[in-house]
Amino acid sequence: AIEDALRQLHLDTIDIFLMHEVRSGQLEERTGAWQALCDAKKQGLVKAIGLSTHHTDIAASAAEIPELDVVFPLLNYAGLGIRTSEMSADGTVIQRFASAEEMMDSIRLCHAAGKGVFTMKAFGGGSLTADYQKALNYVFSQPEVDSVMIGFTRKSEVDDLLSWLNRTMSADYNPDISSKR
């Protein structure tokens, strides 16, 4: 995948390469992929390596991986899509939905460990678009978050974000989502 990306992007080095959507229990299963990322970094093919996840336990574990530079967790004010795993009293692993605050606890661990934190899904996959400014205010106000990835489907969405970033957006603005599915 790294060689394909280098070739298709016409690059000698990729700035950040992530292991995608690591779920609870998969860190151990994907050690070969992780080793390939570590090797690519040592060879200078990749400058920084990390993982993306929707799981608080994986984000917390990322803080303890010395070679990991960047974690890309899901974060939004409503906690939409955030999950975690925990051990029950009888030793069974239970997966459940988690809160934004639980993810922030994991993000704080990563930040304290010197990891870059680059969040995704500020709008909860589009479900929080009606609370546009609240969604952005939440993720951008977290001091442990270094960067926020915002997805776009139309140029007007880029314009909206620039208006919000430049503080020229009216306080009552929310995009029209009447045709959203």
C-alpha cells in the first residue's frame, strides 16, 4: 500500500501514513501491518505513522506505542460512532458505545505522550450538521486536538467552513439540510 501510494502520488516520501480503522482487539492481529509501517518510516518512505480509530481503548493504547506519531480518532460533541471495549466481571470482552468525554480521556493520554492528535467526524458523519457551529466549536475548543479533518461534498461547504474559521459567520447560521438523506 505504501509503494502504491508513493507511485500514484508521484512522491518519494509520504508525510503521514495510518493503519486504517483499528478496532478493539486488532492491534495484536495487525502486528505485521504495523511492522511494515515502522520499517517504511526507518527507510524514509514515510515521515510519521499512526492509526485511525473509533474506539477509545485503541486511542488510549496508541499513547503507549513508542513508534506511533499520530492518532486519528473519531470525536464529536454527541459521541456519535464512538465505541469502546471493556472486560466484564466474568472475563468476557464487551463492546459498547462510548461518550465524547471518554474519547477525550484517551486523546489526553495521547497528547501527554507527545502524539499528534488529528480528529475526524466532527459532524458525526453528517448527523450533526444541523448543529453546525456547536459541532465545530466543540472539536476546535479541545486543547489536546492538533488538527481536525472536515469532509466536504460541495464547494459551499468549504465556503461555510472558511466563514466559521474567519469568524464572519452569523451566530444563528446552520446549513440547510432539508434535502439531506
